[in-house]
Amino acid sequence: MGCDLEETEPLTWQYTAHSVLKYDLRILHLLCLWPLPGSLLFRTLTAFFTALCLGHIAEAGVNLCTLSGDMEAYTLALSAVSVVIVGVLKVTFFLRHERKYCRLVRWLDALVAAEREAVHGRPLLEAIFPAVQKRAVRIARGLLLYNCFLLAIWLTVPLAAPPEARRLPLQQLPFTDENAYPLYELSYALQALSIIFIGLINVHMDSFFTVAMIYTAALLRSLALRLADLQAHDTLSRAKGNGRGQKTATADEMYGELCFCIRTHQEITRFVQHLESVMNPIAMMQLALGVFDACMLIFPAAYSPERGALLKCLVSGPTVAMQILLYCLGAHSVREQGESVSLAAYNCGWPDASARFTRAVQLIINRAQQPLALTAGGVYPIQRATFLSLLNAGYSYYAVLQNFNGR
């Protein structure tokens, strides 16, 4: 399933209608990143918006060079441009590994479809995936609405400044009366378009991986429940069995179901390895960005006399924390549900089963005890405790910056 060549083929808009990652795929398509399918016009728009982001980074360089002694404005400018830089890197990684992303989507869809078919007619297990789908939709829609609100704040606050101030949304340039028009208007449009494009891509690539992790955890949970049910089926068959032939047939069915569970677990394990290879550079950049922004946003929020700067920091803070939290909770859930497979296999009806059934149970217990760990950059494990450690790191860097500024 995970090695079919068709899984690397580009996705289409029609295909996404039935994909578990439908909303994030379509949002990324509307943001001119994920082609469904690609065309020359689509690729041109992607290149155009990426060029705007590079122009934004260039303006940030000018802004940082003209700031002298204003630590509050300096940290706020660094925070804003860091989001753009990381977003451009995410776009670059996606464009270089587009087929891997397509394979991930098709592979996950195939796993979910196969698991839904395996649990058909079992209400408790069938209810798992509709609940996960509702959660995935809430995450995608909630992030979209909140970040549109956040962008509206960032892009409209400068309009409240006096006309002679000529404030820009993110990076300030040294305007004079002679060069203000049309440079000010063009810079405003460049920063607004680039941050809308890259800001939403930044968030929805994180949402894409989060939803993939949520569905992976649901697959492992469904598998664990199927393994636990083997005991119930075995007990029921012994109570109802009247002859040796019926017992033998039931034992064969149980062994066949166990073998199917083992194959499913192997496939999910291979998928997690592929997810790890695709996600870990993106996760590394996002976690590093979260620590950096946590430090950079606390400083102007604490010291800047401008109300606009304070408002921007207050509304941006939850997004920084949320993006880190999504990765940490998603990866922790995959690891936790992976460990539950081993426990479910141990609790099934293997003590009264045949020797081959017992050997097969030992096999899946041993394999499931190996943690399904997702990492950032292939070196830093992502789990629930990572969230607090990263926030603490961000505050520690802020304390260092505060001491440096006080000298």
C-alpha cells in the first residue's frame, strides 16, 4: 500500500473531495502553494508571491539597518520578518518534495479507508473516524478564522496613525516627503500581500501535519481496540462452541484477524516513518520560530509605549503558542496510541489460544513497544512536555535580552 507508484502522482481537486486532509489541501491550493493540479499560471502565481516575500525580507533588512537604539522596534521587526523567512523556507521544502507530500496524502487516505472497512459493522470503532474528522475541520477552520482576524489587526492598525507618520504594517522604511509617493503605497501593498500569503501558508502547513498526526493516532487506537476485541470473540466462541470443528474454525478466524492486525500495524509504522521524514524539517523550523517569537514578542509587549505594538503582540502571542502546541499534542498522541497497541495485544485472549497465535501476539507486542516517536529535525523528540520546555526557553532568552538592554 505504501509503495504504490500512483501514490506519488499529483493530487486533483476532485480527489481532495474524499480526502481526510481535504480542508488544508484546498486552503493551501487557494493560497497558490499546492497545485490541484498544477498549471503554468498557478506556478507563476506561486513564484510571484514568493518574490513578494523576498521583497518583504529585503525591506526588513533596510528597516533593521536604520533602527538604532530602539530595542522594542528592533525585536518587533525581527519577529515579523522571522515569520516570513520561515514561511519561505517551508514553501521551498514543499516545492522540492512535492511528490513526498502527495504520497503522504494518498497513503493516509488508503490507511483510513482500509481501517474503516475493517471495522464496518462495529459501532464503537466506526465512531472513531467521524469524531476525528470533526476535530480536523474545527482545527482548519478555527486557524483560518483566527489568523484572518490577526492579519486584519496587523494590516489595519497602521491606518490609525497620523498621515504624516506613514506607518507600514510590519517593516518601517525611512520615507521623506520627496519619495513617499508612490513608494509608501507600493511598500504597504507588498507587505500586506506577502504576509497574507506566507502567514496563512505557515499556519496551514502546520495544520496539515497536525491533522495527519491526529488521524495516525486514530488508526492506532482503532487497531488497539480490534486487538482487544480478539479476547471477547474468543470467549464468546468457547461459550457457544459445541464441537471440535467449530472451535478450530473460530481459532483460525482469530489467527487470521490477528495476522491482519499485524499487517496493519506494520503499514502504520511505515507510514509514521514517512510522516517523520517529511515533517521533521518543518517541525524543527516551527519550534525554533516559536521560541524566537516568544522572546521577541514579550519584549515589545513589556516595554513599547505604543498601543499598536502592544495590541499586535497580544493578538500574535496565542498563534505562536498554538502552533507549537499542535505539534506537541499531535506527536504525543501518536506515541501514546502506539504504546496502547502493545498493551491491547497483551490483554487479548492469548493464554488460552494456540501456540502460533501466542507467537504472533509476542511479535506484535515486541514491535509495538518500540515508540513511534516524531521529531523536530530528526534529533529533538516532540511530545507534550516539549511545549513547556520551549516556552521556558523563550522566556529565558527574553530574560537575557532584558539584562542586555538594561546595561
